[in-house]
Amino acid sequence: MDASTQQPEQNNMTAPNGGGEREVILEARDVTVSFGDKTILENLSLDVYRGEILGFVGGSGTGKSVLLRTVLGLNKKQSGTIKLLGVDLDGANERTRMAVDMRTGVLFQHGALFSALTVLENIQVPMREYLDLPPKLMNELARLKIDLVGLPQDAGPKYPSELSGGMIKRAALARALALDPAIVFLDEPTSGLDPIGAADFDDLVKTLRDTLGLTVYMVTHDLDSLFSACDRIAVLGKKRVLVDGTIEDMLKSDEPWVKSYFRGKRARQIDLEARETA
């Protein structure tokens, strides 16, 4: 890239809870998003640190997916700044934005696989969009991604309609990992999965984070994922981030919605009792 292209850079800031200096990979400051006369997000600020799994949670309709789509450039914001990989996306030129896009992977809620393409071809979509690779190499790379997410190789020539819900999620994750991103955005990754499949997916996400050094931004309603997979949780409400911190911070919070969600009737009572007696 030439000198006019802004390179993704490091941004070291102090992490919460005494974590010392950690690199901020996603920084949102005073973000406001409205549709018509309805404001969904107002002066929202959030940091996501390199190498963490952040769980982003909130009530239905609070704007979790709106923020995700705004970060990805799919929604327009009215004010505020968003920096991804150190790049202010508003001021980025096309080449810089493309460089950031290539380091970003996304798994949409229902997988969003192309029904007319095989699993192998779906995984190759980002490669075809951003890279100029020979077909043989793309096939080899796609097969590696299939292995990486725990799918059998015979899933490669199958179409999405031939896959189970869990396999669709893994195939979509393989596509999100096609370009070896620095950060992946997961939108309700365990929705529709049975408890065993959801737990296996959480384990997969943690393993990939540990082995590949990924940063994971996970929008979820799944309490099990929040307890078992996430290093930190951010709660959206009243058009902003109400509170963020560890699961222990959530359990101690007096914020009414947070208290109801994490200590309510459907909370994980075994975990709560273990923490209270520890």
C-alpha cells in the first residue's frame, strides 16, 4: 500500500479491572444511530481488547445487531467514531477499508450461507473477493478451514440444505475464518442449537481464540456461553453500554436488568451457588 493508505495500527490502552496495558482492537466512542426519528443507540462507547472473547448482551430490540452492523459499515451512524484495528473507518480510503475488511470475519445469526454454493465454495467466497489465487490453492485452503472448525471433509461438496443446524454454523464460521482474520464477529452463534451442540461450539470458539490469537465479539442471549466462553461481558440498555466486566462483575451488579438476567429465575443456579460459597 502507498503512503496515502492508512495502515491498521496498535492502540494500547489500559484494560478494565486492573488488567494493565492491552491493545484495543475495536474502539467505539459516543456512537449515535437513529432510524428516522427513532434513536437506537445514543453516545455509546465500548472497547474490545485483542485476544478476548467479549459477550455482548441486552434485551430484545435494544440495538445489539444495530451496533454490530454499524461497526461493519452496514448501518450509518449520526455521530461518534469507530476505530477497528486502529483505523478510523470514517476517514479510511477504499484501500485501507479493504485491508481492514480482510482482517475481519463475520458469522451472521443464521449462517447466511449461499444456498446455490457448496460448503467448499461458500468458504472460498472471501478468497475470490479479495485475493487472486489459483483454484487448486483455494480448494486446499478451504479444506484446511473445514478441518479447523471440526467438520468432516465430506461436508465440502454438500449444499447448505444438506447440513444440520450445527454444521451450518461451523461452515459459516469456516467462511468467517477464510482470510485468517484478527477479529471475528459472531451474531447469536449458538441460537437454534441443542445444549450439547451449543457447548461444543463454545469450546470450538475458545480453542480457536487460543490457537489462532483471535479476538471474538459475540452477540448472544445464551447464558451458558456468557458463563463458560466469555472473558468479559458488555450489557446494552438505555441506548448505551450499561455495564461491562467479568461474569463476577455481572453477578454483583445492582443494575436492575443485569440483576434480573444473571440472577433471575433462569440463571445458572449451580454456578451462582458455587460462587457464593467460594
